[in-house]
Amino acid sequence: MSTQSDRLGAVTTHLRSPPRRSEEYEDLFDQAPVIFAALSGPSHLLEAANPAFFEAFGRDRGRIDVPLGELIPELAPQGVLDRLDEVYRTGTAYRARAGRLVLGVPGAEREGFFDFTYEPRRDAYGEIDGVVVIAVETTAFHHAQLLAAEQRLLLEQIAGDAPLGDILTGMARAIEELSPELIVSVLLIDPEGRHLLHGTGPSLPAFYNDAIDGVEIGPDVGSCGTAAYLREPVIVTDIATDDRWKNYRDLAERAEVAACWSTPIMGTDDRLLGTFAIYHRIPKAPSDKDVALSGAFARIAALAIERHQAMEAERAAQEREKAVRDDLAFVLEASTAITRELHYADCLQCLARLTVPTLAPLCTVHVLEDARTRRIAVAAATRADEELLAAPGMQDEVERAVVRVLASGATETDHADVARGGRPALPGVTGYVSVPLGARGRTFGVLTLLATGPPLDGHAIALAEELARRAASSADNAHQFTDRVQLARDLQAGLLPPELPTIPGAELAASYHPAGEGLDVGGDFYDVFPLPDNRWGLMIGDVCGRGALAATTTGMVRHTARAAARLLHDPADVVAAINDALTGSSVGEDVFVSLVYGELRHSASHLTLDLIRAGHVPPLVRRADGTVEQLAQSGLLLGVAPAFDGSPCHLVLCPGDSLILVTDGITEARSAAGEFFDEQRLAEAFLPGHSTSSGAAGLIESINAAVTAFAGPSTPDDQAALVLTAT
């Protein structure tokens, strides 16, 4: 029994008579999935072909004994006949993989890919009398590869957070390149779930995209509006006859589209995201390939849309959070500023001043005194705004609004009543709001904001009400409350020198970041001060705890150090004096302090320091060559034992060398994962690969940048740093 390859060899070598040949061809290839054709003579007369040939090339099965170039004229310009001529002339077989052919008559072309074999056919005498063509169509495989590549590219774009419009347009163009007869459109559902908005449609006319942008979904709203409404695919094979397109037929005709298949794009939570539509130029039902294509790309579109929505939601949340932080910062800063005012009138004048121009361009504050209203404060963004307040009748209108609010105790604005034909806005302004100032159950004043440009919105009114509430409390308790606040601020100010002194041969820089919003008194401090004999004292420390006790202790440490250092020439004796002051304090609570204290001398070529460390973060020295050293010598915390036992460390700083002192709020800053910034990361922040700064101010910036990058901008503890660089 002969094998298949034996029979193929017989076909292309020692063939029988034409009738016998046809029988062999039919026997061998009639039911085969491969494409087969036998061509005779130099004109490549189609002698025989199997059904797969006619199906692939779109020709009638009965047409044989016709030259191939006449039967399929589009092959000649693509070089097929030239290849056949060469095989016939030379007797050398030709093979090609993934050869591309465009088949069909003009207007109905299709792209195909084939693996070809052209074998010379010989007669019984060995002479070439024709060519046998055997081919396998690989179009589906080729398209599948392209489709997979496009899908990978789209998924990479989604993962890379590319703009949604770019992803959808790229997807549409990819499909249209794979299947040129198709036109792709994506519409997105609006946040209310009632209208479809333009997503992409690069091959549709602009007038068409504009016309369907914002269309309301419904049961008879074309293919897309209906698919979105029903949440199921809608296939319209002929727009001209489908009732669902009755209101859009003229539009479709102008756009030269005749069929539309739309698939709803659904999210992972079964939420409607939009529609994926494929249009066709002629009435046509979708093939299995078209249905699979729609489903695959609708899922990719869903991923892209959901990713975009998640990013937009995150961005919106960040913006809302920022707006809340900004509002809180404004209210806190404004209310803090107001509480610093010692007198009633100054407090309310500060309130008026702070609202302009942040909340409105014009502000007045009225109070009730002896049963009469008095304008106690005014602020204006410009001179023109100030003159507007002095215009005839304006003050009277404002005071009438003030009287109404004093009587009602409720906020009054022109927005609601004007819309219903009530009171008009004050002359010359576009809107106003009068907010009561009340405390302990009574309304004693009114804050009035006036807009001359865009009207006041609800956000500005809410901020005004919050600020008025805080300001009212401050004003009502002006003396006792403000005194307490001022005391806390004075204590905090006493922790730090008002400014760093100028030291010959040295550059100084420092930073202090209070915990949270900085409204409490912390215990971190630093100080630099002159001493007799051309000496300078410097120190950095941290008092345990917070509040008034920490501030009082800090003041005692600083003043003790300044006083003792003028009398004692050994840093260890100065630190011992501070320890004596702490342990001998009459305060009932134990108070502990960590400290680095040093004394500095300047010479023509360098600086010398004697440093002593008491339980504090080890100082670092960054040399001019970029190396970093840690001074690990230590003693106990101050205030722990009656006597302090420690000895100074001698240090020489040449030009470019820097001494770096920080508090544990820096080394104990935590990342989101709960790790400490620690001393190792602090040292690494000054290495050449991490920091290019060498001066004191630059090193301070390196510290702040490294801590912020590690732990974020907020901190649960105070952070202080002091840097001394030899120049």
C-alpha cells in the first residue's frame, strides 16, 4: 500500500493521461482541507482544483481549463504568476510561509495569508508540463497572532495607566486594521447611568460622533442605546429596515453605515460601563469571528474603563482630601491667628482681615453693644471694594441684614430668596452672606461677606460659618482664653533661639517641625550662644513628654546651660550642672532630658569642639570628602541619677566638614510599613550618592527630604536638627 507522500510524488512526476490525472487529483485532494490546484502549460491553465481552492479564492467551482491569470486576475500584480513562470521554467520548487494575498473583486476584497508550495509537474518523459499548487490558508492563525499582540499592547497600556481615550482609540484602530471592513465605536455611560458619552470612533465622521454624544439610552435608541438599556447585545443587520434606528436612519445614511452590532460593556460588579459597537458599510450579519472579536475587546474596554474610573476616583479623593486639608489649614491658621489677639476688637478685626480675599473680597463685622449695632471691623481686597462699601445706601442695607441675623441667630444669604423673587442682592454686589457670631447661647455679632465677582458658593459659606463659630468663642473669651493660648505660644517660642548667631569660620542651619499641626508645646530644642574667651556653646535636646511641663523644663535646661557655661569651662561640668538642676527640681514628676552639648573654638584653619552626649541621638560628622562618621560616646539621660558621669569627645572640623545633630523625632520617624528611619538611614542621607549638598543649609534640606520620602510629610513627634559646617 502506497503512502500519501508516495501518491503526491506520483502526482508531480510520472502522471497519467489527463482523465487519469483528474481521477487521481480528486481521489487525493477532493476532501482534503488543503488548497490544491493543478496548472498546465506555460499559461498555467487550471486543469483541476479541489473545493478548498474555489472557496479560498472565491471563484465558481465549474470554471476550469481557464488560465489562472484570467480566472483570478488580482494574482498577477501580486507576483504570483511570475513565481509560477519561474517554477515552470527552471523546474525548481518554490515554498513560502505566511504569504499575503488580497483576493476578490474591487469593493469586496479580503486579505488572506497562506503557506504555499509550487511544485513542477513532469510528464512520463520527465519534461515539465505544469505546476502543482498546494497551499494552506493561515489567515485565522495570522489574525489570532495579531489580535493577541494588540491585546497584550492594550493590557500593557492599561497597566501603565495610559489615558483612557488613547487606549480606546488604539483598540478601535487595531480592530479596523485587522478587519478593514469594520468600523469601531465605544460609548461610555455617564455617572447617572442615563446617557452615553463619546469614548472613541476614529473612523466615524465627526458629525456622527457629535450627534450621538450624550444620547439617552432606551429600548429603541439605535443599537448602542438599546444595548445599554437592555444590557445585552443588539445586532442590527440592516439599519434601513430596523425600527430601533427609525430616529437615526438619516444620520446613519449620511455617515454611510448600514449595519451596527453593539455589545454592552459590563464591569466586574455587573455595572454598565458603556457599549462597544461594530459598524459595517453594507447590510450584514456578524460572523462568529465578529462576535468573538466584539466579546474579547469589550472585556478589554471594561478593564480600561474600570481602571480609568478607579484612577479618577482616587484622584478625586485626593483632591477632596487636599481640599479638606486646605480648608482645615485655613481654619486652623485663621482661628489660631485670631486667638493670638489679646483684645476683643483686635480679635474681630483679625477675623475680617483673614476672610479677605480667601472667602470674599469684602467683609464687615458688626457687634451688638448697649442694644445698638456697631461696625467694629472691615476689610477689603481692593480700594474699589472699599469704596463700594461707602456707596450711598450700602451701609444701611448691610446693617438691615445684620439686624435680621441678630434677631434670628441664623445665617442669611441672598441665594435662596432671590431665586424665588424675594429680596434682591445688595446694590453693587453679586451675593452676600451674614453669619451670626454667638457664644453661650447668645448672638453678639455678625460676620458679613460680600462678593463682587462670582457669587459665594456653599463651600465659602460653610467655611465662613466654621470660622465665625471659632472666632466667636475666641472673642467672647478674649482675655482669659487668649492669655492661655499666648502663654503656650510664648513657651514654645522659648524653646528655640529667635535666630542663629553668626560664628566666624562656620555656617549654621537648623530646622524644627512640630508634631501634627503644631498646636501643642513640644520638648525638642536647640540653642547656639556666645561664651567668653571666643568660645561658643551649642546644644540640642529633647525633654520627655509634651505640654507646659516640657516647655518649662526646656527653658530651665537652656537657661542653666547658658549660665553655667559662662562660669564653667568644661562641657562635662556644664552638663552636670544641668543634671543637678533637673534632679533638684521641686516639680513632683520625674523629668528626663536627652542632650548633646558642646563648646566650639575657632582658629584660622579649623574649628575645634568638645562634645558631650547624654542619652541623645549620636552626632554625625560629614567630612569634606563625603565620608560620614558617628560619634558614639554616650552618657545617661539627664535627670535619671543624682550625678552625671561623662567625658567630652574632642572633634576637629576642617573646612567643608559638618557636625550634624538631630532629635529622635527624625531617627524614629516611621514608614507606612512601621519601620524606623533610624541612624543608619540618617547617615546614608549624607553619602555622595544621596546628597550633593555640603553646606549647612543643604544638609538640613537633605535631612528633611530623606525623612519626608521615607515617612511622609506628617510626623507624630517633633523633629529638630542643627548643622554646623566649617568654612
